Amino acid sequence: MKFAYRFSNLLGSVYRKGNLSFTPDGNSIVSPVGNRVTVYDLRNNKSETLPIECRLNIQCVALSPDGFTMILVDEEGEASLCSLVSRSVLATFHFHKHVYDVSFSPDGKKFAVTKDSVILVFHAPGKTREFNPFVFYRTFFGAYDDNVCIAWSSDSRVLCAGCKDMNTRVFGVERFSNLVMYSMGGHTDIIVNAFFGKNSLDLYSLGQNGLLVVWKCDTEPDGLEPYVPEVMDTEHSGDELDEPEEEPGDGGKEQLQKYKRLQEKAEARVKKKIHYRHLAKHIIKDQQKSDGSMTKLTSAAFHPDTGVLVTGFQDGSFFLHEMPEFSMIHSLNISDQSIASISINSSGDWIALACSGLGQLLVWEWQSETYVLKQQGHFNNMECLAYSPDGQHIATGGDDAKVKVWNTSSGFCFVTFNEHLGGITGVTFNQNGKVVLSASLDGTVRAFDLARYRNFKTFTSPRPVQFSCLATDNSGEVVCAGGVDVFEIFVWSMQTGRLLEILTGHEGPISSLSFSPARAILASASWDKTIKLWDVFENKSAKESYGLPTDALAVAFRPDGSELAVASLDATITLWSPDTGTQVGTIEGKHDVGYSRKATDKITAKKSAAGKAFTTICYSADGDCLLAAGRSKFVCIYSVPDRLLMKKFEISCNMSFDGMEEFLDRRKMTEWGNMALVDSEEGEQIALPGVRKGDMSSRHFKPEVLISTVRFSPTGRAWAATSTEGLLIYSLDHNLVFDPYELDTDITPASVRMTLAKGDHSKALLLSFRLNEQKLIQEVLESIPADNIDVICQSLPDTYVDRLLGYVANQIETSAHLQFYLTWIQRLLFVHGPKVKQRSQKVMATLRTLQKNVTRKYEDIGKLCDHNKYHLDFIVAMSRNKRKHVKEDQDGSEEELMEAAESDSDVDLQDMMREEDFKSNFDT
């Protein structure tokens, strides 16, 4: 089970190139990342990279209107039909040309593809049962250059295409008598995009110079007439249209009448054709910059229902206009890089913008002017990574001098630290996971607080040093960093920030540092072919020194501190005992690193493999496996007790990277040599000699595939690798392996259910764990009454406690029966806590998984409770306010009644006085 890892997610890169696309429900966005696709769920705040790979970087993405299928097209025109339900590739089709745009029709029955100067229309796959899903329908000609964009009308009967020849053309997808092809000019630059209005054939076309042209059509979509072939008069030949003689005879009069009838039909046919007229021209943005350069329009998107037009420019600015009035809504700037793609969701509320230069992806809600999503990956190579102690977060450092912290559950980066001035060479967490430390080539080691998101401490050396590696002890009191230009190790106090010691003794650059988890012993690897052990709390000199035949590149302690692994330049991993100082084993990895050659290499892959070695190693949480990788596309997992290769992972099949092929491509070989050695103006160019981490000149080059760091998760259920592709995460898949435990022939799902039906819950639980089927264990566990949990926990054997604890820890993350599983955890730890503590090293991965999932569930429920609390407080306040107003109204009405009563009594008194006066007057 421990080797059943599969690709889980891709972090560190959120966008490379290509077009963005929202899902039909508008809640998720699909972003191409290299030769993979990442789906960002904006409602649930999660991201997932699909287990689908293209041969090259993805250029175009198109989603079907029902959201079930997706078409991906790479740089060379190879299309892959993918299912979003099964998350697999269903079929492939090669266009053999560069494809600029792919678009499904709104009814989902067809899709169109731009290929050179023609447009190919296919029947959409899945609508009919066919062997080949790419069923060709029609081809549209007429362009003099490459078509760059496609747009469909609302009824899916008409499409328009923008072209590099500065014209926009409208085509009838079906055969119409009044529309075949209509071409419109009016632009002085390449067309970037064109759009139809809602339920209309009116058109908006945008040029690269920022010019918007509005076209008005004289025909509604219902006015398009299907083509009906005319029945020709077979008695007369094609000379019917010849003009008759001036003085025709009887036959000539008949010929003249036919000529007039045909001429009237031709004029009626011409009048019946649709016609576009130029309605308006608008300049979106002034192209002239202050330095005299021009800003080009790079992308645009239009939402027909709301009439919102979004345009993005080369300088990072974007504009929102309401059409057709062309009234500006917003004018904003997201960066100084070109906006490569824009997309609007189905409701028109969210706008997605992507910048390929910075690897930036933004989703903006334009009505409230707030960000729904704001992510940016490392725009240079990632060099190092570290897991937090609970496995919930990953910290990465890159050549862009930034430290990013990612959430492993959601896949999003939640904080970025950019205080460093040079490339990051090492990151690590402290023992409680609340502090991230990073070492850099700028000569500083910085500590960042994950509670307040600030750099609260900076460690420096007496003289400028470029740090190459970083390590902290298990207590978090000491921070150590090794230098490249000076062959020394610097030791600081975490509490005071003071430099405690400078450890000297190495005669070459320090390549790696590692602290023993059991004791305060520091191991250092150097290019001087030695490994040294230091006791940083007692003396300055090295406690032990191990000699190697070649340079040491990486060093790692086993989690229990009983073993030390060292990777050297000859692709060998040697295992040492720190207690006795003797070598206890060797793992030969020369043939496991992998054969590959660059396009510009003049030697074979086998010859170039002689200089390759593992540059990063890491132990698993239980210490039984060793992860190793280097300057190749392979990651190897070795069994430490057996000293054998157990599994080999190929991290990428992206041929856009250099060093992917084992043999030369004979198609690029000519009688003058390899065509890859020739610089081309449009394609990739040869990297500068000796450049490994990126060409800093202004030329393009193919990046080399390599793996800089690999790390196992503390939970033991995943491992991560920083590579040219990004941060790759591989996790365990329970569905891949059937792994029974103490299985017997009498143990079947039927017998387990029979035992459960009899009411023997304890025995049924043990039998289900021996069969080890996840659904069966869940069925048995959730059938146990809550009152019996305590009794079953007390009678459970120790061998099954760890398995039950691990299962319950995983169920906490996904199950809705939260209190039920928390009760199991509480009783298990209460009854078996002392014994679990004695074997804590063995079950450390399970305990960390439990801590991670319980903490995450606590945070989620805490946010929900806070949200509900604020809602309840608001409702109570509104109720009090309403009661106050009602009481005031009642008090006011009572006062009015009192006043009315008083006024009535006054009237009665006056009447009585009048009566008395009348009586007295009458008596007199």
C-alpha cells in the first residue's frame, strides 16, 4: 500500500499560457498550466489538477456547454478530447498546424477550430454514437492569413472569425441563400477578437491597436433563409444571359422576356443578401506611452446578456465598457505584465484575468470591486520546499526571492513573503509549525510569523555570505545555515537572534545540513568529499567525520535518528550509523537516475548520465522508504531494509522541456548537423553556455527538466517535489491496491455482514479490518451503536488499535458523522493512550494525520459557527429594533387616545356648563 502513490495536485504554478475558460455553472475556472489543466473551484475554495497530460504545453482550452467534455490543443496542434467526469483522455486528433482558437457552439452540437487561413467545423463528440469522435462537418475558406479567433451567434447558425489580414468574416454554418460569407474591413491592425450581440447578428470587432468597430446587420437571425437549389431550365443553355439583338423577331422577343426574368431574379438575389454597415468606431485606450512605445491590445471578452466588454492590454491595464453605448464602467491595472487571457462566467459577475509573464491568475467581481481569487506562482524555478509538522501547509522558496506558503487541502497560496533580495536556497518550519525560516543567497536567514504574516527576525553573518542550506534542531532553539563562498556553518539562537558559533572544518562549499530528530546532532555534507557530525551545544569541533569517494550532495537523518543517508556525486546513497560511525549499507542509483539528453548535447544519453546524481533525498515518516531525485525527470523510492528500488515515478511527459528524450530526433538531423543548434527568430534559442537555472538574457530558451527537492509528508500519506513543472504532490490512492491483513479463507464480505447482523459488533469490526475493504469497514463501523463504543475500545487488541485510529483519522476529513467519529477517537486515546505513547515513533504518521484533519475540521466549523453567530446577532438586533419601533408606535397611540379622551371630557364639561347657564336663564 505504501507505494500506491498517484499524482494528486500541482501547486506553485497557477497559469502558464493559453486561454482561460469558466465551467458552464460559472463556479469554477479551468486554467492551463504547462501540459496540464487545473480546475479552481471558487465556491468551495479548492483547486485540483486533473490527471491529464498533453505532449506539449497547452495552447487552447474549450469546454462543452454541458460541462462533460473538454478539448485541449497543444502547441503543435495535437488535440485531446477529455472527459471531466472520468478525468481521462477519450481520443486524440492531430491538426498538424498551429491552432489559435477552439470554440464549441452554444447548443453544443458542433465545435470550430482555426487552422491556418481556414476554419474547420466538426460535430461535437458524444451527441451521436460514433467510433471516431472527431467527425468532420465543413471547411470555410476566404482568409488571406491566419485566423486567430472564433465567435458563435446565439442560435449557433452563424460564426465569425477574426484574421491577421485585418478583416472580420461572417460565415453561415448551415447553407443559407442570403449568407455564404461576408467580409468586413475597417481595421488597420490584426484582429484580436470579435463578438456577436445577444440574439442578433450585430458584430463587435477589436484590433490590436485598441480600435473597436461596431457593425450593424440589416437582417435578424430569423431572417436567414435556408438554401433551396433551383431547378434549371434544361431546354436552354448557358447563353440565356446573353443580351438579345436590338430588333428581335418573334423568337427574339421570347428570348428578351427570359433575359429580363433572369435579370430580375439575379437582382432580387443580390438584394436578399444580408448586409453589414459600419455603425461606430471607438478608441479604447491611447496607444502612445510616455517613452514613445505603443501599448497593444492583447485579449478581450464579451458577455452578451449584460453587454459588458472587457479588454486587456500589454501594460497590464484592463477596461470594462457597457455596449453598445460604449460607456466606461471601470479602468484598472493589475500588474506591469501583458494580460494574456480574459474570461467572463455565465452570470457575468466574475471576470478572470491571467498574466503569463508573472504566472498570475485573478478572478474579479466587478460589481462589488472585490477579488474572488488572487493567486500567483513562482515565475522562476522553485528551489526548495518544506512540510509543516502537521502536514497541512507547504512552504516553497524560489529563484524569484519569494517564500510562499500553500494549503495542502485547498491547493491555494495564502501568504507570500518577499523580504529577501536573492534566490531562496532553503526553507523549514519550526517544531510547532507557526514559524517559517528561509535562507537566501542575499546573505540572510529570515524568520516569518504565520500568525501575523510578518518577518519578525533576521539572522546575519559578520561578513557577507551566500547561504546554500538551512536546518533547525528539534526543539527550535538553534538555527544553522551553510555557506557556498565560505566553507563555514553559522549557528544562531532562535530566541535572541545572536550568532552563537561558526563551525569550521570543511574545505568545500556546504551542500546540505540535517539535524537528528533524537539528539542535537547536526550532519553537514560538503563538496570536500566528507560528512561531519557536530554537537552544536557542546563544542565547536566536529564530533565525527566520514570520508566519501566523491562529493557529498545531500544528507538526511532517519526520523528516529538511528540512521544517516548521504547522496554523493557518483549516484550512490550510503547509509551510516551515527552511533557507531560505521557504514551499514549502500544503494546504487546510477541506473535509476535515468537517461536523457538535451537537444543541443553532442554526446549520447548514456555518456551524459555518467555525470548525473541524486541531489535531494528524504526518508518517509516510518523510515522504511527513501525518496531520491536529481537533474532528471524521475523520482525513485527505495526500500531501506532491502536496499532495492521499489518504484520509479516519471514526473512529466512534457516535450516542451529540454532533456526529456533519450535519443536524438532524426527528423531534426541534416547533413549540416542538428537543427536544434540553429537559433530561430520565432522559436526557442540556444541557452548561454553554463546556464542551468535560467537564461537571464532577453532570448527564449527551453527550460531543462529537473527536480530540486523532494519531501515526504509527516503524515506519510503524500510526498511532494519541486520541479521545473511546479510543486508536484503525489498521494496514496486506496482504490489501487487490495491490501488484506491476516486474511483467512473464511473471511468474506458476506460473512462479515452476517456477523454484524447477529449483533457481534466487535468481531465484525476485526473481520472487516482483516479483509481491509474501505467501504466494508465504514459499513461495519457506522452500524455500531454509540453506546457500545467504549466496550469495543476496551476489548480491541493492540494490533488493531493503530489501524482503527488511522482509519478514523481519515474519515474525520470527509464524513458527515463528526460527533460519532470524534467519540471513537476520544475513547481510543483514553483507553489506549499510554500504549500508543510508547510506540509513538511507529504511529507518528497516523497521529499527525489525525491532528491535521481534526484541526482542519475545527477551523471549518469555527468559521461556520462565527458566520452563523454574526447572522444570529444581526437577526436579534433587527428584532429588538422592530420591537422598539412597535412599542414606540403603541406608546404614541396611547398618548393620542389619552389626548382624545381629555379633549372629549372638556367638551362634555362645556356642554354641562352651557346647560346650567340655560337653566338659570330660563328660571329668571
